[in-house]
Amino acid sequence: MTTATPETASIVKDNWQRVQSDVEQACTTAGRNINDVRIVGVSKYVDAALTMQLVEAGCTVLGENRPQVLWEKWKWFDEQDNAPSNVTWHMIGHFQRNKVRRTLPRIALLESLDNLRLAEVVNAEAQKLEITLPVLIDVNVTQDSSKTGLPASELPSFIEQAQSLPAIKIRGLMAMSSLHSESHVAREEFAKVRQLRDDMLTRFGDSIELPELSMGMSGDFREAIAEGATMVRIGSNLWRGIIG
Ligand SMILES: *Cc1c(COP(=O)(O)O)cnc(C)c1O
């Protein structure tokens, strides 16, 4: 794995600035306000020191998909003399129930809630910590059988049951497009996610708010922004020239 050097710091900084301007451009094209779309810097490809270089470049929201890695990086960050205080972590990957306890105190948002047993465990642990954890529901709107995520058809009953769990707060939906999908397919899938969100707002009325749509990655953030994404999860584009 590449190690952090002054040279990688300058590459990461350039990448961060380019990703920011690409996202701004996509907002402008879509007629949206740039402040309405946040970039989650997906740091799963690199170690803690390189992740820190991304933070130093200006990225303050980090996404990790493996709990152990998140714990390790969090600890490493915490041990630095100049540890940045404004960094928040999002859990974006499949989440096993036995990892919940150690992860909750470290994350600001769980983006990958995809089953009720997990929701119950998260709720119980959040209650012990006396916190309310914001969560997104990971929905599967694709035909890929390999994808995780709650089938869209199960969303209404899932929300109904999750709403009775007081220590989790549902803030919106997270989704991915089909693997290797063409631009128009990705866009249709993201439109489906937005439609699903609107359907849930109609169905559940004032009892729920779903302001967040986390969708779009390095290859399809433009399509996602065009369809209403409020968070894009960008990995590869931030690590160009550093990995692979
Ligand atoms: C890796 C990952 C991303 C980032 O994907 P890139 O194509 O590298 O930008 C986004 N979301 C999830 C859930 C991921 O696992």
C-alpha cells in the first residue's frame, strides 16, 4: 500500500479540489444549489495517514465500509497531536450486528441500515449510549442479485417497524446503481430512489422526514445529483495517482 508523503499530500489535495469542482459543475448543470450536496470522502482504499491527508486537503466527512478499519483509523486520528476536531465518519458498508457496539460511538451517520434485526440492535446500543443515531435505509432498486440492501417493496413495512425504535432517527435513503450501468440506466435507478422517497413521504405524512438521499459514486455522481442526491460518496476519484 502507498504510504503518505509530501508528494501524496499534494496529489490528494489536487484530487479533492477537482472532485469539488466536478460536483459543483454537476450541481450547476442540474440547476441545484452547491450547498445542497455534500461530498462523503470514501477512504476505504487507503490507510489512516493518507486518509488524514484528505482531511488536511479539506474533506471533513469520511465514509468507511468496514467497521474494524473505521475503529483503527479513528484511534489513529485520535492519537495524533494535531488531530482535527471537525471530522465525522459515516458507516457506508454492510454492518454486522456484533460490530455495532464499538462502532456507534464513532459515527455520525449509519448509511447502510438494511434489515430490521440490525435496526433493533442499533436501537438497543444507542439507547445504552443515550444517543439518537441518524440512519439512512440502504435500498436496492437494481436487478443485481449480488447487491445488498433492502428490497424496495419491503420499505413501507420496514419504516413502519423502525419508527417504533426511539433511538434511531431515519433521515433518508442510500442507494447504488447497478454495476457497470450505462449513464441512462443509473439515472433511471436514482430517479426510482427519489420517487420511492416521495412515496414514503406521502404514505407516512408528518410522522417522517426524509431529507437525505445518499447516491452517486465516482462513476455516476452526475446522474445522482441530477436526480436529487444530497450526499455523494466519492472514493476512487479522490485517490487517482495514488492507488492502482
Ligand atoms: C467504495 C464505495 C463507494 C465509493 O465508490 P467509488 O466508485 O470508489 O467512488 C461508495 N459507496 C459505497 C457503499 C462503497 O462501498
